[in-house]
Amino acid sequence: MSPFEKLLVDLVAADIRYVTIGEIACVFNGHVRTTMDVDILVSADTLNLERLLDALTLFGEGYARELTLDDFPLEPGAVRVVEDFPLDIFTLMAGLTYEDLKHHVRYWEDSSPPIPYLDAAGLILLKGDSVRERDRMDVIALRQLQQA
């Protein structure tokens, strides 16, 4: 099991409401992209964030134990935790929360437990207005996959 997969499976096992976004979600949707980090969108309710903080103490060397609930306001931007790889944690992205995107969550069944990821339509919602070239290229590829 890759370090990416181990972390994502551990988050599911800890009963954290999150969805994988970014490059890993692109891969799960069939658009292969190389990545060096993991991006997740989490539900920002207090209990969920407390579970996340507890789970992150076991990630890598446990540097995330320095984080608090105050580090996760419901606003744009990510909390970055750098261990074996960078983990970017969002509570709000493109004006959308986890709850806004719940109906776009799918599950990668090749792991146990299955890993939640955002479907192509959800990723297009998040990336559609991005100014980043990489995101615009993802949107084109994801739209092509939807038409196939």
C-alpha cells in the first residue's frame, strides 16, 4: 500500500468525512496525472475536525499534532501538512464545502475501506474557473472522459 493510500484509508477508518480532490481524484476518474501531494476537502464541523486532528497525529512523524481547530476556518486556502508527502486540507474550495459536494462523492473500491473521491463533474465545479493552466487542462480531460 502506498503512503498516499495508507493515509486515505486511515482517514476513512477514523470516520472522517472527507473527499479526495486534486490529482488523485483525477486519477480515480481515469485522467492519469502525476502528483507529489494529496488534496482533501473535509467537513468543517467540530467533531469531524477533532477526529481529523487525532488521526493526523499518526501521520508521518506527527507534526500535525501542533494544529488546532482554529487552523481550519471555513475560508479559502489550505492547511498544508508536510510529512512523507505534502497533504493539503481544505474546508472551502471555489466557494464550495464538503456538504455542497456530497452528491459528487464516489468511492475507489480497490482499497479496503474504499476511498472517497470527487467525481468528474465535482472536479469540474472546483477547477472550472481556475487560472492555473494545470487545472484548465484537467477540466478539458475530465470533460472528454464524461463524453466517452
